[in-house]
Amino acid sequence: MLAANECVATWLEDLGVPSLYRIHEKPEPRRVVQFEELAAGLRLLARLGALPVKRIQTRGERRDMHGRGRNPRMHEVPKIFR
């Protein structure tokens, strides 16, 4: 769907037709991790090769583990979502 939207936007721009567009904010890393875990569980993700990743901890997990002597879980998020 995104590719179709970009194709139409490019076509309209090339024709010089004025149009409205919306710029989406970058997703929260926590939401990206949740989606990837869900999609992996449903076997929806294809193996595309290694992507550069950033290791993060969510604030909630840090807060939940604080003072318990355990380290919060680390998540790997593609660096494009910084």
C-alpha cells in the first residue's frame, strides 16, 4: 500500500497537480518491537538479511526491574527507526 501511495504521489507531482499529503512521525521503538514479535510469532516476516540494529530497553521494563537485581530485557530495533 505504501508503494502504491508513493507511486501516485510521484505521478501527481510530475503532472504538477496540487495535492495534500501527510507526513507520518517515526514509530516508537517499543511499538516496532511489539509488531516484530507478533509478526515473527505468526511467521509473517521474510528473511531479508542482516539489518543494522540498535539495542534498547523500554522505560517500563527498566522501571519494573529496578531494585530486583535483574537486568531488563534488551530489544533490537532497526537503526532506521531512530
